Amino acid sequence: MFESVALAPPDPILGITEAFNRDQRTTKINLSVGVYKDASGQTPVLPSVKEAEQRLLAAEKTKGYKPIDGDPVYGRAVRELLFGKDSPLVAAGGRAATCHTPGGTGGLRLAADFLATKAGARRIWMSDPTWENHHAIFRAAGFEVEKYGYYSAASHGLDFPALKQSLDQVNAGDVVLLHACCHNPTGVDPTPAQWREIADLLSAKRALPLVDFAYQGFGVGLEEDAESVRILEQNFEELLVCSSFSKNFGLYNERTGALTIKATTPEACAASLSQLKICARVNYSNPPAHGGAIVSAILTDPALRKQWESEVQDMRARIQSMRDAFVSGLAEAGTQQDFSFISRQKGMFSFSGLSKEQVERLKTEFGVYIVGSGRLNVAGMTESNMAALCKAVVSVL
Ligand SMILES: Cc1ncc(COP(=O)(O)O)c(C=O)c1O
């Protein structure tokens, strides 16, 4: 049977790291995969996470299975992070439920399976461009994928008229995927006023928002970044939010995420949760425990939480300082082009505007690895690789 299986191409992003690892040059720089690195180029375990792990190790009594939807304490902590501690939706309970999922990707796939097989959804709209895996995940679940306008290459900002024009084509019952903040790959987010307009437009169309929230705290702040989710929540009787704790807790390999649903009534919420559990059961059965336990331990302990909030702030500040250093480094390396838009983008990525050919030259001539779309992981830049990076980029402009 396997002789007829065709060789698949490498993953568009993770495949770049495979090529990077094969590269023998000591000066090589990997700015492809979306992983935070500190000033020394390492992806650290956050001190708050280490402390939580020590406590968990001492207190752990069993490796027994978790409930299919995860621990209720975790679910509540996730909803508070999304909607705010004092949100009526969180306080009242009943109309919102959370499934602990293996990473944000697991949450997206669970949402896709649930929507396609239990809720009758057929079509999903995604920004053009979006994270490459969005297309693959929703196609795998049987969705028809449509694109909505998002990015203006000319202004390096949001093409809001194009976004509204495309979303005007949305039909009742269509799902619309939105990045809550730190849009991947562009780093360009709508303003709160634009979010309100998006909410008005989509609710008039009776569309269902599905929010992907993978970078809470990496944009402006933990609360500020959730404003989009809160605006949508206040405008929609039903919505879905996928959370990832890979970046803001640095829990990449612990596969820690969540899918939160808001339904019109407690009965509809309970029924939806029961069906989400069926979808999870036939996929991964129940969630991996460790990452979720870490997140719960940190979010429910005031001192640990304070420490984690300050660690998130430090990561955000380092990324912003690398953005500013990159912009001034490019100017010092001799470019006349205005790259100041890079300082204004949010999150880990910068959409540089480099062409496929320039990306290829960066790799072959300089050992600088970035994604074909021209997306650079700013969080991979350090003071020590900055000068070489800027020189290489200016050489291919
Ligand atoms: C926009 C977006 N959504 C979801 C994810 C998935 O994250 P996780 O590693 O938690 O599955 C990522 C990760 O890069 C992402 O960039």
C-alpha cells in the first residue's frame, strides 16, 4: 500500500528550520519559525513556569486521565483571561464553556470539526494573508475557504476598505476567522474602532466569529490585546475563541491551548460542549495535563501571576526594542527605503515586504532564513546578530 504514497513537500515553515539545521555556516540566522528567543538567542523556560513546575512536581499524586474538556479550574482561568475577571459572561456561567486542547492548533482543529460535523458550517473566511496552517486545518475538516482583504503592501498597514468590501460578501452561517491581535504574518491589527465596525458588519450578516488568540500580551498588553475579543463578545450571542499558551507562557512543546464557546442559552452551551467532547474523544481523547496545570497554577496564584505578567511584559519590550534596532540598523547599513513601519507592527513578526527572490538570496548568500512571504520573526533577532542581519538584508534590496 505504501509504495503508491507520494512524497509530501516539507512544511512551509517548519521545513525551513530543517534546512537551517543542515546549513554548516556558523553565521547563519533563523528568523523563520515563530518562537520567542531571549537576548542570548535561547528560547527560555519562564521563571514563573519553572516555579509552577516545582510546586506541581511536589504536589502531584496521579497521572490519571484528565476530563475530556480538561479541568474546570483551567477553563475558568482561560475565560477570565479572555473576557476579563468581571465579565458577566464569566461571572454568570452557563453560556460559555472551555475545552482544554493540545495547543492553539488543537483548539482550531476541534473548532473546525465541531463546526463542520455538528453545527452545519460549510464556509470559512480568512484574512489574505494568514497563518499558513489555517488553510490546511479548515480544509482538512472539509471547509470551503474564502479570503478577505486585509493587508496593503503599499501602506504596510491594514487595507480596511478591502476588508469591509470582502466581508460584505459573507453569508449568514459563514464562519469568519479573525486574529485577536498580533496578526500573523503581517503584525497589523485593526484599531478598537475598526473592531467595532467589523463586529457591526458581521453581526448584520449573521456570521459566526472564530477568534484565533495566539499572542495575548505580545501586542500592547494582556488586557489591551483582549479588547478585540471583548468587543466581539459584546456584539455576538455566539462565538468561538481559540487560545494558545505556546508563546505567552513559552509552553511550545507542552501543547497547551483552549477552545472557548459562547452560546445563546445555557442549554445550547451544554449541548455544544457535549458535542465538542465527542469531537475531542475521537481525535486526541483528552488533553495533555502538564501545560494546563502550569497555566492554572500561575493564573490562580496572585504572586506567580504577577511574576508571569512581568515576564510577558519583558518579552514584549525586547521584541519592540529589536524592531526599533532593526529599523535603525537597516538605515545604518545604507538603505534609503523607509522601514519605520516595522516599528509599528505588533507581535513577533514583521512583514518585511521582501520578495521571494530576495528571501532566496538571503538564504543562499547569507544563511539568513525567513519565510517565503517575507515574514521575519523579530523575536529571533539579538544584539549580536543584528548588524550582520541588516547588512545581509540591505545587500539583497
Ligand atoms: C496565528 C496562530 N494561531 C495558532 C497558532 C498555534 O499555536 P500552537 O503552537 O499553540 O498550536 C500559531 C502558532 O504559531 C499562530 O501563529
